[in-house]
Amino acid sequence: MNNERFLVIGGVAAGMSAASRFRRNKPEAEVTVIQNGEYVSYGSCGLPYFISGLVKDVHGLVVYDAEFFKKKRNINILSWHEATKIDPAAKVVLARDLKEGREIKLSYDKLAICTGASPFKPAIPGNELKNIFVIRTAEDGVILRNFIEKEAPQKAAIIGAGPIGMEMTEALSVRGIEVTVIKRPGSILRMFDDDMVAKVEEELKGKNVNLIKNAIIQGFEGDKEGKVRTVVLADTRYDVDFILLATGSKPNSRLAREAGLKVNADETIAVDERMQTSNPDIFAAGDCVGQKDLLTGKEVYFPRGTTANKQGRIAGENASGGNEAFEGITGTLVSKIFDLTVARTGLSSQEAAAAGYDFVTSTISHPDHAFTYPDPAPENITTKLIMDRKTGRLLGAQMIGKHKNMGVAKRIDVFATALQNKMTVDEINRLDLAYSPPYSPFYDNILIAAEVGLRKLSRGT
């Protein structure tokens, strides 16, 4: 009898997690991963730090390389191969060798689609010009960094102002590049409330970043060599040496759709809580699928590396005969933007209103550690809570503070845990949290925020 064959399309977070879990459960199986680039199992969230030079080499982003998976886990990695077609009836995947151009045919018993996402490129006239970059894969990072080191550009425009746009603003500024961030209509960091975003805007201004909000981009113009040189807005023009598009991502679901699998309206591949697609022998995980919002119960698209890893493990577990479920997310995010750490979990005020909640908000600003430990001097952390007016249940939390203490990153996870366990603000206020002067005030920011939140709830305002 032939060994069971498990085939994975995509070799980054979700794909390698799926392959590794399947291998662990079925040591005799044939496990193969198709990856359309050179690198596998890398952390794309580290790309801004590779661009800035903090990460010296792209291999510093790689958790395990292809040789590790081949030798240590007996997983066959087909690097520089692109899957072109899935035939569910025949249980076959066609793939193209990107170096030699030949096509190969791979059979499977179980398949995992972990094709990730691609950068969204808005339909702006001139977006085909040279020196317009995206930042999604390790290969994207190598291309951009090589350009910066070879061409020594002086001016850049970043189109988009989400977390990756903000992190790349810092990365390019560290390189000595003058950065203009151009945001089309809508708030920067749109998952945060405007009063919290205002603090980030102050930080950008203090770092000499030119922020253009509510911009109407009419197009990009280039020189005789076809290199982009100008961003044309409705009321002004900006000269640039290059442009970075940081306008979000879209799930790579074409293969699934063409194979007849169910695809959602937002182009994510439809899966159940077991990460199983509409075909019982095919699973999907990572940035090509959506997630259940644990607050609203609705499907959302909130791609993150940690989520992709979890979904990949579950896909590999269930493809090998297990029965695990991915319950959902609370939408937790933390990001370093120059000297600030910004974080959020749950619903923003806008999201809570859209979901139909009757809610109350409260905001505090409190030192990140005790004054009895003066090195470094305490810095305030601003904490905003969104709470259900009737039940007192926490709906969301947002935090901003100085990066040096790491207090924001520590505390947002407490709020994320509270959200996942459907805790009320009163229950949060009773938590027994760690205290030591270097790390926390005597009464922690979390407890202060909860107590102030309780007062707001009692007043009903």
C-alpha cells in the first residue's frame, strides 16, 4: 500500500505549520510543499527591520530554511515552483518550475492551500512605472533593500497609512530618506479611534515625516527611462525617487476558485472551523482565508502571522485525521512607530457602532512604572476602553505609549485575554496583576483603566 500523500501549496507560516503537524502525526506519509520563492518559514513582519538595516541579512528573518525541513523533518520543499491548477477530481496539482519553465504534476490524498495574500495595487495611472515597490515577501524586501543600497534615494512616498505603512515610514527614515506618507480619504491606522491616532500624527510630525491625509491621487509620472519621479495630487505634486505601495492586501484565492471551491464575497477561501474547504479532502489556512470575530460572530479579514501559524497547525492536524477547531480572533495588534508602541484588541468605537453595540468609552493616561524606580523616568501610557453600556463587558481596548518600556505590548495581551473570556470591566478590575517598580505602578494601568471605565458605566455616559 502506498504511503499517504499530503501536499501543501505555500511554504510560509501557515504552509510549514500544516506540513510539520501532518508529518508529526503521520511519520510515514509523503509530505511535499510547493513554494513560489526561495525562502520558506520566514517572518514577513520583520521586513521593516530588514529594510532599516537592523536585521543585517534576509536570512535573519528565516525561522528554518528548506534544508532543515528536508533533513530534520523529511518534508520535501519544491522552492521556485508555482502551483498553476488544482484538479480535485483527479487529486492532482499542476505546478511550474519557475527556473526551468517545465510543468510537473503532483498527486495528493489531502491538500492544504496556504497561498497567503498579495499586495493590493490601486488602479492609479502610472503604477506600472519602475521604482514602485511593494513589501509583502522576503523577495520583495531583498529587491527594495538592494535598490536603496545601490541607488541611495533621497525622497520616497508611501501610499497607505496602515501598520505596515507606518513601520516602513520609520524604516526608510532610519535610512536617511525623506518620507511623505500619502493617505487617500479615511483615517490613518483606521482600526484605531481618531483621538488615539492623533498621538501617532504628533509623533510623525516630530520625526519630520510629511503626512498628507485625504489625498486625491491623480497619478504617477515618470522620466524618459520609465522611472517614477512624481506623485500628482489634485492640488499639488511631490517629487520622489521611489514609491512604496502599502495599501493593504488581498487573499490569493484564484486557485481555489478555479478548482470549484467555495470562495467568499471578499475573495477569501471559505473554510469551516476545522479549516476544511467545501471539498472534504482540501484544507486552507493563513492569509488566504478569513477569521471569525469573537466579538461580533461575523467573518472578518485580519491577516496576521500568529493566526496563520495557528490555522496551519489545525489544518495539518485535521488533514491527518484529527478534530481541532479554530475558534476565532479578537483582532489584537501591536506595532512600533518610531518611539511609540501602539496596540489594540477587540472593537474600535467605529466598529462597535457598526456592530450595533450601545457602548461607553473611557480614556486614561497613567505612568508605565513606579516613580520609585526612576531609571528610566516613567512615561505615560494612554489607555482607551470600549465597553458595553448594559452588561459592562469589555468590547475593545487601545493603548499608546513610549516604546522603551514595553509596557503597552505586555498589557494589551491582558485585554485580549479578557475579551476572549468575555470578561466585564468589573472582572478585569479584580485581576491579581504582577507589581514591581521597574514594570508597573503600584496600581497597574489596566486596573486604573478598568476602575475609570466602571465609573463611566455607572454614570451611563
